[in-house]
Amino acid sequence: MEKLESIVRVSGKGQVVIPKEVRKKLGIRAGGKLAVIVKDDEIILRKIENLNLSEMSSRISAIVEKENIDVDKLIQEAVEWARKQK
């Protein structure tokens, strides 16, 4: 994968402009959404894909199967956690 690097300025409102070449390469358009992730001293911007419910369900199912995740156990843990929050 090709690596693109740029230096950008932060405005008084905390805004940055993502360089055109980066937006074009990743297909980021006006109104698109990015996830902002802070890891140690880094800020990571990750493009969020707009998935419909069926696509999202398929991806989650694939991950659950690949990682051998016990969904019933996760649900039980979530219920127990929620009860403790009351």
C-alpha cells in the first residue's frame, strides 16, 4: 500500500484540512464521516463506510464466526454489567 504523508495546520476551531490527494485516494467526500481515534500521542482518522443493515449484519457474522465468539456469553455479560450500573 502506498504511503501518503502531509503536514497540515490546525485552525483556531480545531479544524484540519485533509489534503485533496488523500481524500481522492480514500474516496472521502464532503459530508463523509471519519472515526477519530486517539492512541498514545497519535490521532488516527479512519474512514467510516456507510453500510446498510444487511451488510453490517453479514460483516459482524463473519467476524463472530472467524473469531469463534460466544455471542450468548457476550449478551449475558452485557446484561450482568447493565444490572450492576443501576
